Amino acid sequence: MKKLLTYLVLVALLGGVSAVVAAGGGHDAAAIDFPTDVSAYADPEGASVWAVVKARAAAEPFNVVATVVFALAVIHTFLTARFRHWAHVIEEKHAAKLRGRQQNPTDNDADGRPDEVSFWGQILHYLGEVEAVFGTWALVLFAVIISQEGLDTAIFYFDDKVNFTEPMFVVIIMALASTRPVLKLAEQCLRVVARIGGETPLAWWLSILTVAPLLGSFITEPAAMTIAALLLCKKFYELNPSTRLKYATIGLLFVNISIGGTLTHFAAPPVLMVAGAWGWDIKFMFMNFGWHAISGILISNAVYFLAFRKELKALQKAPEDPSAKEEPVPAWVTFVHLLFLAFTVWIAHEPVLFIGGFLFFLAFSEATAHHQSRVGLRGPMLVGFFLAGLVIHGGLQAWWIQPVLGSLGEVPLFAGATILTAFNDNALITYLATLVPGFSDELKFAVVAGAVTGGGLTVIANAPNPAGQSILSRYFKEGVSPLGLLAAALVPTAIVAFSFMVL
């Protein structure tokens, strides 16, 4: 299954390269207007939101088609657990058939070997992987654009209009943040807090869920998510807590990460989308968002601690294996890793430079292999594939999201942004808000606060969520259920909403 996913992602990446090559000699970008810019619609004067949406759908019927494809992709994400269940059923039947063939060796393939892999089981496994959903439906969208608008328009949209910088950045930052030197340093820093509680599982749980999300304001949210999820694996999930506590923890993690990056103006994607356009700096972010975020994290953690205190206190540290004790990482190696991490964050908007920097990092990693763990790329690549698909679909949803945002008052806008974020990446929501003319300071605060508040409700709500789910999904039977995640994130989401709008 892992090989199949890797191969499919590589095929998708090679397909993207082929599209770029084709685009270089195939289409005239100046002659193509797709998708229609939101400012180009002749919206009826004083019309309701529904009337505006209907008028835009009539002016450009493909809008409806693109949104239907996107809706099917969203529905698919909620059905991934069902696909995985069907895959297990088929594979169990196939395994039983294999056992029968072993007893009767003549019942094999033409070459005399048994068919060891269930083709349909593997296909259903692929369809059950959340990371593959939006990339798969992007292929459907590509075909639909070709059928409706032509090949040149499809290539133009995928190559010229869609910005893949964020997916590429997440791949690189995940790979860097999950290296042994960075994880060791993060563990040592969080241990300082965990020591206050005697380094018990409860102390680690509180330390990771409180401190790690705030790191997202400095090392970016994807890096903070990667570090937090990997440490939770080691310090919490390996102890096999109950399913309810597992879901409560991942829901709390996703919400905390989403708001933990708002202390600064340069680390959280939904803030990055508006900071330049609206002139928000680090002082503004901390005074208007940062302390609300810290309050929301502390209150949410306290509520979940009180709800699960008996089980959390009952968890026992796993006995240490003396043979598993690792050699310390030299300080200079860790320092070089931090330099690569800092360079990537600093140059996050220039993929040519941060990908080039990552290639130098791989060379350094090989030269210091005795202090390193293997650089894992499969997980980051799958997460990048997920985000790339989400960006492709999201770019065609502005026609209806923008008028919805522009029609709401402060409290409805906050609630609307929170709900819309569950079905779109929150950075897309805030970006579209910058296109709405005449937003007051109160409305600007409401839309960004709502977007980060809803960032933990689903795996597609915030760019780092696929990274966290990819790392933690092995601790959930048949993967993380979208409905289970939604239920687990509702309470902290409500608390954060209270923190932003009431405190």
C-alpha cells in the first residue's frame, strides 16, 4: 500500500512537470481568462447574496460544475473510513482465497505464482487515504476543464493560476522539522515544562499541547504540527489511551495549532494572506490576536484535562529500554539544522531557493549520517499532494465565497468564516476577505479570528492538519474518522470562539 501511494504521488508529480513543459509551448496566457475574476462580474445592484450567486452562476456556468466537483471531494473525505473498511473486507477474502490456493497449488496464475495482492483492495485503500482525496479529484477537475473549456485552458489554470508554493513549502518544512536533531531539541525544550509535573504522561500531554502550538508563531504552523504530533506519538499515543481520549487529543491539537500561529504576522498561512494587504505587524497581532489565542489554548487544555483527568493520571510511563538509549546529537549539528529551518522559514515564498536549500541540507544529512535518522519524505510528499489538490479546487470557489463574506456583519462574519473554514483551507477564506472592499477593522478582525477558530474542525480546514493526521493516523483503527475529529474539535472551537469574541 505504501509503495502504491508513493508511485501514484510520483506519477502525479511527473504529470505536473509534463503539464508545465506542455504549457511552456502550448498556450497563450494573455488570451485566456479563466477563472473569471470576482471583480469582473456584473452583480445586480442591491441584490441579495443568493441573487448574486445565481447571477454569477448564470454568467459562468462552469462555476457550478467546479463547485460540484469540490463538494464531491469534500464528501469523499468523510467516506474515507468506509473505503478503508471495504478494503479490509476484500483483503480478508483475498487472504482466505490465498490460503485455499496454498492447499491446491494448481489454482494459481498462468505463471504458476499466486496473486498475492488484491488489486481492488489496494485501490480501495488508496481511495481511503485522506491525503489522496483532493489530488485524485483534481484529476477529475482537470478532465472536466478540458471537456468544457479546452486543453489550453486546463493547462493554463493548473500551471499559471494555481500557486503551489505553500504545498512545496509544507513538504520541505515537514521533512526538516522531523529530523532527529530538531526533534531532540524540541523534546529537551518541552521537557523543561514537563519536569514541573514530574515528566508523567499527563505532564507531557499538557506541555506538548500548550507550548508546541505557540511555536507555530515562530517556526511556522506546519513545523510546529510536525514536532507536536511526533512527540505525542512518543510520549502519549504509544501508551494506548482510550479511543475517546485519542480523538479528544487530536481535536485539541488541531485547534491549538490553528490559533497558536497568530502571535506573529509571518508564520500562520491565514495571517500571511492579510498581513501585507492590511498592514498588520507583530505588535498588532499580539495585541489583537496573540493573547486571545493563549487564553483559548489554556482554557481548552484545562477543560479537556478536567474531562479526562482520571484516565490521564492513570497513564503510566512506558518502561525505558536501556538498549534503545540514543547517543546525544552534537550541538553544532543541531545548530546547522536550525539554520536550514530558519532559512526555509525566511525564504518561504521562494520555492526555487528553499528547495535548493533543502538539497544542500540532504547533502549535509548524508555527511553527518551517524547523527541523523533517515530523512522521511513519503509522509511530507503525501501531505503536499493533499494541499496541492486543495489549492487547485479552492482557486475555483471564490465566485460564491467572496459575496457571502462581503454580506455579513461582525458576529455573522465570524461565524460564517468559522463554518466555511471547515470546508476550505482557512488561508483561502482570509485571502478572499482581502478582495472585499470597505472592510472595517472590526470586520477584518472577525474574518481572520473566525478562520483560525475553525481551523481544527476538519483535516482540510488548516494547512498543517494533513501533516498531523498523517503522523497520528496509525494510532486510530482504520484511520482518523472525519466525524470523530469534528466531534472532538467542537468544544475547543467553542472555547476559542468565546476567547476571541467575548474576552
